[in-house]
Amino acid sequence: MQVSGSEVYYHTQVTSQKDQKQYWADTSKPYCYVSIHEFANAFNTFHVGIKLKEELGVKFPRHKSHTAALAHSHYSVSMKELLKANFANQILLMKRNSTYYVFKSGQVRIQ
């Protein structure tokens, strides 16, 4: 389950004591603060929370997945490849800012 940034922002507003009042839906009842624990417990007893808990409770069947889809090392790329990519990136940045490097080397020669 992926959560977008706006959903996280909305959730923090609903659970914060400062901003929760503006989201109070039942205007016939007076507002009262709902703590984070009460909010989480209510969500977990709601049908959406129960379904989500069931879906996330099932272990992933690794034997059904492709072996290349899972990382087998910490970076999944050798240190040599990382070093080559880093140097290629630095060379690209130097090419983009070549006028800066020419100007600075000219300054060094003058001094």
C-alpha cells in the first residue's frame, strides 16, 4: 500500500489536537478530541482496517517471484560499477560547468 504525501499530511492533521476540530463531521454533537490511540483502534475495528490487516498479514511467496527481482546484496551493484557511475556523473557535471572551470583555471594562472 502506497500513501501519497497529501494523505500523510491529512492524517497528521486529523490526529493532531490543534487541527482536529476542523474535521469534526457530526455537528449535532459537541467536539471532543480523539487521541491517536483511539483513532488507530477505531480504524483497526473498521472494515477497511480489518481488510488491510488481513492483506498485510499474508507472507509474500518468494518462490513465485523472479529471482532477478529481489536484491541479493546490499547495493545489488558491485563497488566497481558504483565507482564508474560516480566518475561518469562528475565528468558530466564538469562538462556542464566547463566555463566555470576555464574561468577558475585562468584566475589561478594569473595569480
